Amino acid sequence: MKKNRAGIHAVVVTYRPDLEKLEKLFASLLPQVAQVVVVDNGSTNSVIAWLQAYATSAPLEVFPLGDNKGIAAAQNVGIAHAKQQGADYVILFDHDSNPAPDMVAKLLAVAEAKAASGVAVAAVGPRYLDERQDNPPPFIQVVGLKVMRQPCACGDSVVDVSYLIASGCLIPMRALDVVGHMQEDLFIDFVDIEWGLRARSKGFLSFGACAALMDHDLGDEPIEFFGEKYPLHSPLRHYYHFRNAVWMYRQAWLPLHWKFADGWRLVLKYGFYTLLAKPRHQHWWMMTKGVWHALTGRMGRLN
């Protein structure tokens, strides 16, 4: 395992992080990988100083970008550095995630088993738990016009998925070489979905490893509706979500059935958040602006 561990570099993207949570992430992650690369997206000077001090006693490198360049650009900086250092795999993290002590090993075991069976592996991701919601969110696979939830039948199940959330996602460097890096025009939201589906269009498949566990906060406090809890984001995040989804629907390489299946979900989300997310007008306006900007080609960071 030591040989394999040496080929895995973690890329952690920070943006105004909770330092207590970040320290927990480092404590769990550092023993599992060869090196941690932290790419900071415009946090305060005190956060940068804290990171640089931490790096003096740990295999950790810090790349302050000085401004918020977006999740995709930050991930690309970390990936490029990992490649330069000869990494075989990169594993991506948000600053508010906390992997189980054996998570990376379990992801690697699945990736290597799939590769040994002749599968071109795009990524392997963990089963994550948001403590504010009732159950670990299921893995997703789009089949025909249906978005199928892929639950874990047993603790060590490996499930086929259409895409994975970025945090905790183990990616072979070979897949990145063929598929390409993250789409920076998206800035944030749908970056992981776009890359996973682009990889799939090139013959690379993604998998969920049920035995690999991670705590991860998904969005703000969820909305409760008829006893069920649904993720909630800020109006600005809804702008990026709707803009980037519609941008994806315009890409020729994306399968038509996926556009219809996800597009119908987007329509339902538009109505749901317009009615239930407060302040309603702000959520409605930012979702509407996102759709308009996608149709008119206005991408990147919203100024």
C-alpha cells in the first residue's frame, strides 16, 4: 500500500474556510496521501498565514491565488502541480469535508480493481454524509429519461454512476490526460458533473464506493418540505447552478436523453426554490438571470 499511497496527491480548494474544520480535514487526510496541495481562492491574509504556518511541519504546499478564481481554476492549479510532481492519482477536496481514516485506500482499491478488469476509470467517489440531512445522499445514474438513485445494497457495494461530486473524488492522472482538466468558464457548480459526463463521452466510467465514507456539508441549511429535507444554496449559487446547467444542455457531446432528464429536474427546482426558498424574489431573479446568461453566452465569474 505504501507504493500506491505515494502516487496519490490531494488537492484541497479553500475559500474563507472554518479553520477548525480544515485542521480536522488535514489530520485525517495527510496520513492517507503522499502530499496535500492547498489552492486558496482569495481568503484573508490571516487564513493564508495559518496555512503557511501549518505547511512548515506537514507535507503540504500552499498556492494562494489572491482572488476568487472559481473552483475549476483552483482545481486545475492543484492538478497541474500534482502532475508535475509525478502523481498517479489526484483526489479533490472542498475545505468542509472530512474523510474517514481509510477512505483513500478504499477508493484506490476500487479504482485498481476496475482498471485491472479493463475498465477505463474516470473517477471513484465516496459515500458522503451531511449530518443535517437524514441519510447519506445516494449516488446518481441517468438511465434513459430517468434519474435513478443508486443506493448501497451492502457496505462494500460498488455502483455505476453518471457523475460524482468533486469532494473526495479520486481521479487517475491518465483520465485527466485524455479527458482534459476542469471547465473554468463554469466557475462553480456543475464543474464536477460536466467533467464526469465529458469523461463518460470519451469512454471513461465513474463509480461510487459504498465502503469509502466521508462527512461533507452540502449547501446551506436544508429546506424541509412534507417531512423531507432538500439541499438549499444561496441565490448566487442558484445563479451558477441554473446558468451552468443550461450551458451544458447546449453542448453537442452531451447525450440528448441526459438533457431531457436533467432539464426536467431543473424545471422542478426552478418552481420549488421560487416558492419555498427565502427571500423568494432573489432566488427567482438569480435563477432566471442564470438561464438568460447561459443562452447569451455570458460565462465565468458573475461581477
